[in-house]
Amino acid sequence: MPTSFIIRLRPTGPWRFGPDSGSREHVDLWLHSDAVYSAVTSAMARLDLLDGWLDATARNPEGVSPVRFSSLYPYQRDHLFVVPPRGVWPPPASMKIRYKSARLVPLAVVEALLNDKNLDEDRWSVDGESSCLVPNGWQEGPFRKALRSSASVDRLDHGNIGVHVTACLEFAREAGLWMLVVFAGDEASERWEKPLRSALRLLGDTGIGGERSRGWGRFRDPRWEKTEGLSIPLEEGAAPGYWLLSLYAPAEADSVDWSGGSYTTITRSGRIENPSRWGELKTPTQMIGEGSVLLAPHEPRGAVLDVAPEGFQHPVYRAGFAVTIPIPWKVSA
């Protein structure tokens, strides 16, 4: 049986999730799971655990990782926000709330919709800054987008100053980021839980995401909460849809019915952090986006992709392991 933990990261300052466009003046609202895996892998390298970590995950001959990460989403107080399942969200149009403008919603709201419960329009509102559906009456959402200015000064010509702005997320007092970590079983948990705790503590000091040299992306000691796994009750014998909380790259062994479900694709790129060829572009790849609902006879596994540019001295891995929640799925008429 898989062992799952909800991990909460409590930011100590701004965070930046760079969009695929590369624009400094824009910022993503959550950190994709492949970037989470990359950050953890970098920390494992600093802890001298890289080879064992890669052998167990990216280079696993069975193609199954003992540790899988969801994407990193915001939380505020007791509410865990997530990309809602396609085909379920948005609910029917409302006179009070423009549901389509909410890109992130609390897990409790998704569960209510999947259990065919109507949302109380007087209870919820959309926070424009964060695009989150929040309880009505809250003064702010989990974060707000901000632009921070900085300047570079030419060391030879002190009058030559370049000013630029960079977008970031600034978190509310009782807010932060959370993710679901799934260990394949007790053996995987015993082997990798302690190293992962160490890696996250290291990342808390060094940062995750963009502008780490400015102190962005740092967080306090993570809070771990063991969970039986996020689940939605299913009718007996009903075929579920698999709601993605992570990005997903299909594995050869996965039997996804691409003619059904509801899914979207996203093109992932990024740059390599390697001393010999720093900043070189990774090979762009298409992946299935968070919030997609896949139909398959069993839970999709996902795969790791080598996105190293041509002639690079070693593989560069992009994790596409699936973290899913089985949900009731009804075929639209």
C-alpha cells in the first residue's frame, strides 16, 4: 500500500515560479511537479545521495519511482488549494460568482461537487489577486502577485545602470505551499523519507524556484502530515477517472483511453543548471497538465524523459510520474 504525506512549506519571503514564456514580469501560480523533482534532485546531489536517488527514480529499470510528487500548490489556514478536475469545474453558471475565473479551489469544494452537492454562493468568492476560490469575507487570498525592482551597475562605467522588475508571489501570514508526496510502500518510505526530509530542510535554506540568489523561495522547517491518501468515495463497481495533481508523461505500460476523459497538454521547457553549459535550453516536451482527468483500466504510472540538448555530456531528467486521485466520472451526454 502506498504511504502518503501532505507537506506544508511556510515561506519566509517572496517566491517566483517563472512562466514558460520566460517573461520576468509574469509569474505562475503554482510550481509544476517536474520542477519539484528537479529541486529535490539538486538537494540530493548536495547531500551526496544523487546516484542512489537517480537509480531509484529516473533510472529505475522497472519504470516505477518509489517516490512521487504532486505539484506545489498554495494553502491558507485549513484550506488546501488545487487545480480542479476538468469536466467537473466550473459548476453551473452563477449570478454571484464568476467560477471560471477561479484557477485554484479548495479540496473540500471539489469533494462537494463530486458528491453532487451544490455550492453555497453566499459562502464563497473569487480572490482576484490569487485566482483562488476563498471563503466569503476573507480580506485576502493565500498570496498576491508583486513586482520587485532591482538594478545592475556597470563596474567600469558607474553611470550605466540597468533597471528591471521581476514578478513574484508574496504570501499571507497564514498561507504557504503544500504538496502530496507518495511513497510506493512501507519499504520505500523507510528508505527515502529521512533523505527527503533532509533534502527539504536544505531547500528551505537555499530556496526553490527563481531568484534564489536574492533569498527568494526559502521556507521554514516543513510540516509533514501522514494521510491515508486523498480520496473521493466511488460507487461499487464504478470505473473511476484519474484526476492529476501532477504533470504526467505517459509510460509505455499505461493504457490511457485518449478518446475519453478530459485533459489538456502543456509544453515544458526550461534551462539547465550545469557548470559546463549553464543556462542552455532543455528539449521542450509536451506533458499532460494538472487537473486533467484520465480514463484507464489502472492508475497511470507516468515516465521520466531525457530532455538533454544534443551533445550534452549526461542525461537531464524531466519527471512525469503521475500523482492522481480516483474520482467518479460520468460521461457527458
